[in-house]
Amino acid sequence: MHNEDYARQAIPHLKPEYFHDPVDKKVYSLIDQYIHTYNSVPTKEALVIEVNNTDGLSEDQFKLAVSLVQSLDDITVKKDDKW
């Protein structure tokens, strides 16, 4: 997550129930908890640690969660994009 301003604007408008996939929901929850706990946007490395410390994920879900976190580096929000 490279754009902290965007994350701080978007996260308050998201809710766990918006995510139907359990892995997506878990990763969102970890990001949200991290921001509320540390008052900063987590790095990819911090999220991987959070995923490692999470109970209740199957081995497949764990692998998907780590893959999702790794892919967050590739997601960028350009201020000049027009919707």
C-alpha cells in the first residue's frame, strides 16, 4: 500500500461485510486493525507477519492471503485517473 492518503480516505468507508471471499475479508480486517492499532498504513512485510499470526485459516487460505498481500505492491492509485 503506497498511497497512505488514499488508504486513510478509503478504509473508513469499507466494512468487512463488503468482502464475500473469506481471505479478502481477513486481509481487509488485518489492514483495518493495523491502521487502528499503529495509526499508520501497514507495509507488505507487516501484513505478512499479521497473516502468519492469524488463527483459523486453512493452509490454502493462508497461501492465498500471503499471495494477496504480496500483490498489494502491484496496486497503485493514480491521482490523474478519471472515473
